[in-house]
Amino acid sequence: MHAHALRWRLARQMQPSPRPHTSVTLATTTNYPGHPSHPPNLVSDHPSAHPGQVKAFGSYATGLMRPGSDIDLVVTLPRVRTTTAIPEAPGELEGRNAIPKDTWQANLARCLLDQPWVIAESVRTIQSLVPIVSFATRFTVAGGRPLRLDVSFEGAHHLGLSTNALVMRALAERPATKPLTLVVKQLLAERSLDKPYLGGLSSHGLFLLVTRFLQAQHTHSSHRDGGGGSGGGGRGAPEAMDDLGALLVSLLDFYAHRFDPRIVGVAVARNAGEGECVLDT
């Protein structure tokens, strides 16, 4: 997969211009797969490598990615100090002279249209709490499908990078989390229920549901005489945490028949890290 090369290009493209009115300038390139000048892995995580950096988060970064899934990237931009205070806006630099005429998302989407490694007709901006520039590239993944990228910009509402550590810790503590999450992700994808902006369940939302279920299984195995209820899957819980088939059946049964999302939520970090289900009162 050529994700490192793509991150390298985006990192170069997002370097702020020294001109008073900063805009996104994309370097013209023909370095897509098959081209003789295809670049090596030039991504550096050193802070001084690029004024703006591109970082991976979500399923690609945590190992919960399905074959052919989109890659989530976040662009982090340097902050510019000025004596003029302005309201903070996601995706924009601080400072009167650093504010682009359009948003960074609009600039990026417009400039991507001229890139030979991008399928121009696929570029679109998804408006949400954290706006996303989504597009397909000429890189291919499983089944010969184009690799898709979802690019967002760091801001007050962007929690993508901070959730990476939470996910990795949960995967280390409960190994069953990864296979269960991947199986259900595939199930949702086959039914077009994996796009949150179209009414589906997000990858992170699914991870939280699976994690809370396994937390409850651990609690139940420690207290066999405990009840089920809103704690999450106590009734009929599998005897062994390594019985993935039984866990999968119990997981689907619990969220299909006993969990009411209209009045109950999950909180995986509460209760000293053991999690709990919370009633919406």
C-alpha cells in the first residue's frame, strides 16, 4: 500500500505560503504507481520536517482497517501568533494575515482536481462537525478498486489522534476486540451501513460497542452470580473469552435484542476503566 507516499505528498502540499494571503499550493506530480519517478517513503515524523504535517488516524493507524477501506488522514498546521485576537475556526491558521480566503478544505478540494494521482470526479467535501475532503486516488487496493482518502484538518473538535491511544490500549487488554470488530465491520460494509454521514455506524462507534461488550463479559466472568441488564451481555455470556464464535453470537444478540440505543449509551472509560452502560435520563 502506498499510504506513506500519499502522506508525503499531502505534507508538502499543505506547507503555508509566505505570501500575505495564504493558499494551498499543490506541487504538480506524476508520481503515481507505474510511473518511473514514483517516490520512496519520504515521510518524516520529526516536527521540523514539514511546517504542516499529515498524520494517520482511525482504522489504518490502529490495525482495524478492512481490505479496501478508506484511509483517514489529518493535516496539522502551525499556529501563527499575532496581536489581533480572532475566533478559532477549524481548519484555519490563527492570525489575521494567515487566514486563507477560503477554508483549507475548499482550497484542498479545488487543488486536488488538477492532480494526476487523484480521480478528479471523486473529489467532494463532506460538511459535518469536522469537515472532510474525500477523494479516490489512482492507487489500487484489494480487488483493483481505487484507494480512497478522507482528509480532515486539526481543530478543536477533531479527536482522531487522541483516540488512537485509547484504541491501541483496548486492543492490548482485550485481544478479542480486533477480530470481533473486523467481522462486524465487514457485515456492516456489505449492507452499506458503515458510513456515519449516510446514517450508518462509524468504525469508532463500532469499536466502542465491542469494547463495552467485552468489558461486561470480563465483569460477568468474575461475578458469575451477577445479572445481565444494561451492564452489557451478562445473560447468556460465553464461558471463555477466547471462544470467538460464542462471543460474536452473544455480541449480536445483545445489541440486537437487549440494548436500546434510544435510552442507553456506552462509556468505556468510566468505572476505573471497566466501562459501564449509562441511561439517558
